[in-house]
Amino acid sequence: MTCPPAWSPSSRGPRPWPPEPGKENSTVIPPFRTEFTTAQKADFLTAAAGIVDSGRLTLGPYTRRLETAFTATAGTQYAIAVSSGTTAIEITLRALGLTGADILVPANTNYATAEAVLRAGARPVLYDAGLAATLDAIDAARTPATRAVILVHLGGHITPDLDKITDYCTTHNLLVVEDAAHAHGSSTGGRPAGSLGAAAAFSTFATKILTTGEGGLITTDDPHLADLARQYRDQGKNEDGHNTVFGSAWRLPELSAALGLVQLTTTPTPMQRAHDLLRTYAQRIRHPQVSVPFEPGHRYSGHKAIIQLPSRTLRDHLRRHLTAAGITPARGVYDNPLHHQPALGLTGAYPLADHFADTHLCLPLWLGLTPDQQHRVIDTVNAWNPPAA
């Protein structure tokens, strides 16, 4: 998969993601905006009118078209649209028959990952992880009852240990399930997120690169799992209308599917545009205390522009420096790992997760971020004068 050149003022053709009128003059750069092009809005309104006129508001042609289009992004045979990324994980675990099992979950992830495990009737067992999973941490956490490992592609980053982990899981008869909520369009060695395990769960929540407002997608090459997932999302019904599994109302509305579809059919796609923005940060940030994770052979969704600092003190100082310059950095991907979430009751020591939470922040990144805005962020980071150690 080749990476298109980033847009610049000297590029031929119009800017692919223009800001809304007046926004380009804003002096404060926010961390994120949800924006759609004029063409996307027009296409969506046309689709919405057709959906309303048809009376088919769920499980209709736009859902099927979104699913078909997304298989190309994920590199799989099947994609199943559902009501959220959380339900995508739960349905996947149920369809894989993991009720009652121990499932390894990184400490550094969203509450929803562990929540879905619990709702599927399984037990989350934490393994330590910073930006990405490591084989050593997974091996240390494995229990006799472990039957699956969830890999979270945090901010769109796929673990460099992927091959080692998948080989290990094959040896120990463990299923690999991807939490790809952030990873639309991410890949490693040409292999897309969504195709790296038994199944994957994507989110299309409002903050995601590909959004349906609320929603999610399951991807897999397993026809039986795909069929079960379709049953689970529709109250457990099979094609004959019998409730054969204990499902729920986890369908994606047609209007939501249409919103996702108009983005996937845009050139460049949202994922291409976001990857280019992230690459620009990686190429142009040159501060010795700032690391921008961006590895050769990897393609990134650009869900988050993560930067890492040596310490929490330096992270907080840079945050204040950016804020004083009229740049609002996003909060960390996750500031509070799962062992600090009271509702889950998952305790223990997870130093990699804690260190990552304390030492990273996310620079502004959204599809309409202009070159001038991004260069201002880059120049401000490069000009940062950190305190002496």
C-alpha cells in the first residue's frame, strides 16, 4: 500500500479537507474537530432523503454497502456493522465461544474493552502494556484458563511484536482478537488491521477517523463467525426468524451507515488524509526530548498524534507551553489505565501502562487541520525550552 504525498499549498488541485468558513482565521488551535467536506455533506443528504423515502431505516442497502466497502479497508472477507465498538467486541467474543474463559486485556486501554469482556461472560486478565503489547507481558499474564488475547492498536499503532505474539498464541492454542477501535487503515508489512487475528472490532464513534456518529464494525474471514455476528446484532435471529442465540438490538441505522459510506468513497479517504498529517508531524518535529512513534513498514490510521516525553514533569511543561501559545493539546489517549478504574475492580501493578499514561500527550489532529495550523504546532514544539533536569 503506497502512501500518497501530503497536501501542501504548492500541490496541484484543491485542498481535500477545507475548514468550515471562518475557522481558518481562528487563533486557538483545538485538539480535534469533526468535519466533513461539502461533497460529503451533499452526498449524505441525498442518501438520507432516499433512506427516509424508502422506509427502510435499518439493515438495508446502505448497511450492506458500508460492510462491503469496509472489507477492502480491513482486508477481510466479511464485515458486519453493529451499534458500537463495544458491542463489536462483545459480539465477537460471544461468537467465538469465549464465555467463561480468561481473556488477556492490556491495562492501557479503554474501559469498554474490559466491559465487553465482562458482558460476554468472560473474565478480563490484565497484561502490562505501554503504547503496544509485548510478548513478554502477555506470557507473564497468561493463566491456565486463558483462551484469547486482545491486542489493542492504541491510537492506530500495531505492535512490533505482532508476529511473535501470533506465533505464541498458535503454540498455546489462544485466539487473537483485535480491538481496532483506533486502527481504520492501519497496517504492518502490508497487512491491514482487522485481518491479523480471528476477528477484529472497530469503532465508528464520533471521534474516529471513520465515523457514523455511533457504531462499529466486526471483521473476519470466518463465515461461521460472520453469520453468528449477524444473528447476535439482530436479537439473535437467524434467517428463518428463530432466536437461536442470546443477542440484542445491536443494529446500525441506515442513516449512520450512509454517513460512513460517503467518507469511505472520498478520495483521499479519511484514513489516507490522517496518515499524511501524522507523517508530517513525524518528519518535522525535531526536538531532542520529543519522540513521535512512526515506524518504517507501518501505516497509521492517524486517530491520535501521539508524542512521548521522558517524564511526566516534561510532559506537563510542554502541555503548558503549547497552551500558552494558543494550541490546545488533546488529553492522553488514556490517562487512567484499567487498574485505576474503580468500576472494574482490576488491581495490580502495571508500570508500563502507568509510565505511558504519565509521559505522552496528543497533538492537534483532525481531517481539516490546515498546513499553516500544523506548521504552527510543529514550530511551537520545536521551540520548546524544557526545564533543566
